[in-house]
Amino acid sequence: MGYAFERAPFLFVRSIFCVSLIQVTRIYLDNAATSYPKPETVYAAVDHYQRHIGVAVGRGAYREATTAQRMLDQCRQSAARLLRAESPDRIVFTLNGTDSLNMALMGVCRPGDHVITTEFEHNSVLRPLRWLKDHRGINVTVLRPETNGQIDPSQVRSEIRPTTRLVAVQQASNVTGTVQPIEEICAIARQANVLTLVDAAQSAGHLPIDLGQLPIDLLACPGHKGLLGPLGTGLLYVRSGIEQAMTPYRLGGTGTQSEDDRQPDAMPDRLEAGNHNAPGLAGLAAGLAFLEEHTVTALQLAEAELTARLVQGLREIPGVTVYGHQPAAPSVGVMSFNITGFAPHEAASILDDSFGIQARAGLHCAPGVHRFLETFDNGGTIRFSVGAFTSIQDIEQALAGVRELTGA
Ligand SMILES: Cc1ncc(COP(=O)(O)O)c(C=O)c1O
């Protein structure tokens, strides 16, 4: 605190200098929160929908209603293709990653069930589980990762009990980027007849996901992060038959079987009631088309190179501690660090004010990761996360900004 205070006048002067003489460009490194910018086609699709289509999907037979339905169908088909889901009707549209996770957790957990999860999960998993524990009497086992941040799959095996209903695990951390061995974890669960929920918030669009190969029952994805759609979009993949084991999360109009006061059984209507965020889904369809065109594998490679440079560059700066990104554990383009003498929020706000570098500081809604990293008491970490439109120039400028901040 004292150290940072002594530096404040210097930084204030620098801040004025940067803002007044040099146009501070925006270096957006908060793609783990939501991707920005989006492909131009995403903006165009949302605008087109709002101005020229504008109708509710599945509720009319006139021309625009048919166009809207086609757009929604295409979006579902693209999502199913990208994830290699068995059919488009396994994709349920939601509001965001949190909504998808709630639908899955609230849907499958019954009183007395046991759930296995990990310390690295986001509050969008931990809070619903806590609520289910308090209100539906479920039992929760929280696994601690190994020192490299990965869960040892054999831990999952040894925690499975006769009452275990679900293993809920993230594919990649939103703090360190660490990728979990989900294939092994889910295979162990499948062998024991236990359902699996994978939180793909930080992996969908960043890593290839093949639901034809992976023994995953439920996969929750935001539409607005790696899938490049607008905020307010998300999806939940539900493996065939699993919906029968799910309590509905929301009920209501679907535009189908309207004579019946019971929710239709057929997917996705069974889990998808009420008007869709159609402008958002038009944007998501364009985001998915971008991913198909450019391929997730190519984007993954590009993001891996940028991340490697970022991690290496930060590690070379005296006073900077980088968390995670150990060679023994694969990761996505999310990384956390701290700077000696600066609280994470303070450093992040100076990086933005003085250099236009936009990072996210704090606990990132994942307090368990910060307890694991021992960064909890210090207010967490500063997080950089790259995306489809991050350039090597962005990375070099970010490194230069951190170097200046530390005085290195
Ligand atoms: C790992 C993880 N899970 C879930 C979520 C929640 O997603 P959303 O912001 O779309 O609700 C996030 C968001 O950052 C996340 O990083």
C-alpha cells in the first residue's frame, strides 16, 4: 500500500501524459469476462435482426417469422456441429453460462443426492450447489487440485458413493486457464453411472470439444465469450435421454402444443420456454459461423502463442508473479499475476488509466482458486485473457505497460 502510494504522483503524471499526448488505445484483455470485439458479422446480424426482422421466434407464420425460425434453427445446428452434439435439438438456448449451469444443477440434483465438484469452480457452480445443500439437502464433496492446478481423476473415483448423482467440473479455469482432464474424469463418472456436467465457459470456442467422443451428459457454455455472440446468450447441451432425469427449470409458452397446459416433452421445448433473445441469437449464429470458417483449432493455436509470449514476458519482469501456466498442465489464454507493492485492483486501474490496458482484478467469482493460490487475502490477482482478436502488438503493449508500472 505504502509503496503504491509513493508511486502515485509519478503515475498521475504519466496518466496525464498518456491521456493528453498519446491517444491511449484500448487493449482489451478481458475476454474471459466476455469477448470483445466481436466479428463484424455479429454486429451486422444483431442490427439486421432488430431493424428488419424484429419478430418473436416460433410464434407466427408470416414471412419474417419464418426467417426468424430459420435463423434460430441455423444457430442451433451450428452449435451442435461445433460441439459435435448428436443432434441440434440437444442444444437448449439460455441467457448466459450461469443460466445454463443453474438449469443443469437445479434440474438434476434431488434431495439426498451427492455431488462431486472442485475448488476451482466459478460461483455459478458453487452458489447453486450451496443453495441445493441448504434447501434440498444435497451433499457436496469439493476436490482440491494437485499443485499443477489439475484434479487427479483417481480422486473422483475414490469419492464416488452410492448416492453420487453428479460430477460438476470446469474444463478450464477462469483464473489460471488450467485445463482439467475432463475426458478421464467424465469416463470414471460414466463407468459408475454418475452424471457429468462440464462448465465450458472458458473453453468453448477456445478448444475443440467433441461431444461424440467425450462422455459428457451436460455441457454449459456462455454464447458471449469464446463463441463470440453478444451478451445475453448461452446454451446447455443435454445428452439424449438426460432431460427425462431433469426437473424443469422454467416452464411456459413454446409456440407448440399450445392446447396443453403441460410442458411439451420434446426437446428443446421441454427446457426452453418463453421468447428467445432472438437478436442475440442472430449474433450468436454469426459468431458460430465465424468459428466454423476460421476453425477453433486455428484460433486455439494463435491464442496459445499469444499466451505463451504474455506469460514469458511477464515472468521476466522483476516483481511480477505469474500463477498457473506450468508446463505440466495445459491451459487456455487466461492468466493471473500480481505485482509486488500493488493491490490487484489498484494495478488494474492504473494499467487502464495510464496505458489503456483492460484487465480484470479481484477474485473473479472463483474464491476457491484464490485460496488455492494463496492470493485470497491480498484481494486476488490481475487477470489477462486473450481472444480471437488479440494481436501480438496488444501483448507487447501490455507487457510494456506492466514493465513501466513496475519501474523495470
Ligand atoms: C468458469 C466460468 N463459469 C461460469 C461463468 C458464468 O458465465 P456467464 O458470465 O456467461 O454467466 C464464467 C464467467 O466468467 C466462468 O468464467
